[in-house]
Amino acid sequence: MESFLEVQNLQVSYRSHEHRSRPVLSGVSFGLMPGEILGVLGESGSGKSTLAASILRLLPPNGHIGNGAVFFEGKNLLQAPSEALRNIRGGRVSLIFQEPSLALHPTIRVGEQVRRVLASHQSLSRNELSERTRNVFIQLFPQDTDRILRSYPHQLSGGQRQRALIAQAIACYPAIVIADEPTAALDPVTQLEILGVFRALREQLSLAMIFITHNPALLSGFADRILVLYAGQVAEWGPAESVLRSPKHPYTRALFESLPGISTEMEKSHKTLLPVIPGNSSPASLPRKGCSFEPRCSVRMDVCKEFEPVLVDLGKKHVVSCFKYKE
Amino acid sequence: MDPILKVENLVKRYSKRSLLGPPQEFLALDSVSFALSAGTTLAIVGESGSGKSTLASCIACLETPTSGNLWFEGANLAHYAESELRKIRPQIQLIFPDPASSMNPRWSILEIVVEPLAVQGKLGRKERMLRAFSLLERVGLSADMAERPATELSGGQRQRLAIARALTLDPKILILDEALSALDCSVQAQIANLLLELQSSHGMTFLFITHDLTMAAHLADEIIVMSHGQIVEHARSAAILRNPNHEATRQLLAAVPKFSLAPGPATQP
């Protein structure tokens, strides 16, 4: 199958006060298949939110896309006129933000907020608009549909607010939903419930999703493929099952090993020190040349200090950016 | 061992005044009882709204319980007056989920750590500085950063600083309210290790409040599960995981994503 969203060699930088420009994404490339859930895994500063924003050209004013292309339905979104882009945003490709309490307007009923999205993308009569809005809400709130339509955001729980945001995102039946840490502010039980909602919607609407998170455990059993970002570069990209079970990049592996696990042998590891990745990934501590993970890597070699690794294809659609591997 | 903290039938009721009709009552803590032994970690887990943070505020003497007893070193804090509570508060310190919002952004790292000592009027100027430097070292922050503003720190370093500040007054109990939740996974592991080290070297007592059952099970000796203001289960960490008795515990367990790494070194292609 052909990928229908293609990100090629995306380079994004932010200007700081002193007119210095700081690269945030350097040469990120990947593709998204129709109906696929792509999990983007990265820690703070890895550029994962910048990736979401730059696909739809929603970067803050100091953000600058230096190079690259984002192909969607035959168009390069990075070069599309803003009129065309406006129709795509929220219509064909929609974005769900992290904090549901900030993304919803506090003094407009949630039903109205979804209706306005529909109204701005499609020319429908008043009755059609109301009916379409109600249909969208039925999908997300099978019970209590009418009460929630008329509620203000503050009257809803965190999970319900997140559902309302999802309603807004799917109102126009988009082809792609990009969700940036959509469950980070929720407790684990609600988190699970929202992941279930996404899975059901994928089936019903044959949506493709880019699901951005810092928590690898959330992606297990949910994502089809996983893209691991480190310091603005692709560390690893492959089928979820194989990335989670046997990660190839030293960063991915070290990250997974640092998670405490719940297992039958729990008593053995209980209250023992977790294996940690030394150092941090703040921009100041990144090396000027060579592999960006080299200073923290436990299996580094001489070559890693000097040269930047390129993506190596390991077969079965699994690629990794590390000198340990050869084609 | 004698418990350092004993909570007996603690009740906290909030009432919301309404314009018309009688005030609405909300029972945040419904007759909560447990004991915390010195040098151990007790985790309190539960969904949002289950009363975890209210319990933390009551134990830290920031909220007055509606009824019940709060025994700390032989004294019942529930009946203490404000002037007496002031002497207790330094001994029970609280760490918040987002340390950035609990620090003055214009202060240097050193000023932030010295402040509690200055407020309590403890030690001379020079001793305060020495103590601050030794605490920064203990939490893994280098002394040459001391003059820099706290805003320059990363999330993990900020949480280290928050822990250093909480330790300045030699607290008997450290309450960690979702102290790891806002951090990246790899940073969570670093801070979790710091907590374990502080406990084994200094015998610290922790009350670890979280909704992350995995981390709770890793760090805590015992786990309390709360639901709707009540303690629904209280057992040793391993027992809670092996045979959860209450529906709320089972729900929390079910929400833990199953995910395990295949064994083998990273270098094998």
C-alpha cells in the first residue's frame, strides 16, 4: 500500500531572542498509510509537538520551516496557498491538543463549538448542521447526548472534555487526525477509555492517526507503527510489535529498560534502582557533531563521535539510525 | 515499629455555598484510617477525584480536617491551633507535580534552597550556604549551577531542586503529590532512584501519591487504593498486584498497559 501522507526531510528551527536559530527537527521523513495509527514517541525537546504543528503549518511566529515537504493528496502542504490549507485544517486533517481544558472555549456550549467547525467547512442549512452535530455527538456520547451538547466545558469531566475535542476533530470526517499527547492530563482509567474511543473511530471512519506521546506503554496494543524521535531526528521507525518487543536503537532500548514493570518477578526488582539513561537531552548538552545520542549511549563507538548515522533498513519495514547496524 | 504518622477516621467535608437553597456538601474524605511507619514508603493511588490530594493537604496541615485524628509523633494535629501547626509544618514537607509553578522564577537556585532556613530563622548565614550546597550535591545538582536562575533547569533538575528545598528543614515525612507524573519516562527513573537512595541513606519516610500504579508498586512498601474518598484496599505492594480485592483496584490494574521487553542486548541486529 502507498502512504498517503508523506513527510520528507522536514527541517524546522526556532529563532531565539538573540537572533540565533535553534534546530528542532533536522531531516525527519516518514509516511502514513490509510487507516494506520502511527505512534510518535519522544521525550520533551525531541520535537514531537513541532512535528504535529509543522505538518499543518501552525508553528508559532518564531518557528521556521527550513526545508522539506509534506505531501498529502498530491499537494505539498508546506507550499499550499493559505486558502487551500484552511480547508484542509480541521476538514481533511485535524489536530487534537494536549490540554482539553485549554483547547475548548470556556463560555460556549460544546455542541455549538462543534457546530461551528462544521459550519466553517461545509455549506449546510441550519437543520442539517444541527443534525450533523448531533450525529457526531451520538458517536462519542451514546448516553446523555443532548445534555452534553448543551453543556459548557466546565460542566464536563476531563474525559468528557477530551471526547468533546475528539468530536470537534472528527466532525468533518477527516482522513487524518493528529493527536498531541491527548491523554497526558487524564488518569489511567480515563486514558484507557479514550484510547478505546480512538480505536473505535478508526474502525468506523477508517481514520489514519498520528498519535504523539512520551509514554511508550500507551502505544502497546494501540499503534500499528512507531516512530521514535530523539533530539529532532528519527532514531527508529518500525512496526509497533517489533519496536516495543525488541527495540533496535540504543536510546529506545535504554528508555524502555528504565520503566518499572509489573510482572510476576516483581518482588525481585521491587525498590531496586532502575537502569537510567545518564545525562539529559537538553539542547545545551547535545554534541555538536556525530550522533546526537552518543554522549549518553552505553554502546558508543569511535565512529559515533565523528559522523552522523543514517537510517539503516533492517527489513520488515524497520529502520534505525545507528552505526551498530549495516544493511 | 511505632508508626510515625497515624490517621484515624479522618473526614473532610467541603461545603459549596449556593445562592438559593441550602449549601451543597461534598465528602472528600470519608473516615480514612491508616498508619505510616518511619523509613518506609506508602503509596496512595486512585482515580482523579478520589480524595488523594485532599488527604495530602490534611496531613501537611494545609487543610483542617472536619473530624478525626491525625497523630504525628504522639501529638494530635487535628486539634492543634494555627500557631502550633506552624512548628509542625516544617517536619512534613510537600512536593507538587509541577515544581516550576512553586518557585520564584527570578531567584537563583541557591536562594530557593536557602529560603526555608531563612524563614525559619535557622543557622547563621554561612552555615545556611554550606547546608544548601551539601543538599544540592545530595540531589545531584552541581554546585557551579547554584547562581543560575531556576528557570534554566530542565524538568528533572527542577524536581531535584524541589526535593532539595523540601529536605532543608530535615522533614520527618516527605509527601510527593504526583511528583513524577509531569516528567519524561527516563527522567522519572532518575528521580525514582534518587528517592530510593535518600530512603536507604537517610531513612526518609515517603507518602507517594500517584495514579501510576506501576511506579507505586515499584517504590512503595504498601499501597492504599482510594475511591470516592474512602480507602477501599490497603496491602503490601506485591499483594495488591497479585490478588486485588476491590473493583477500583482491578480497574486501575486493567488500565496498566501490558508491555514487556524481549530479553537481549541492544546491539543484536
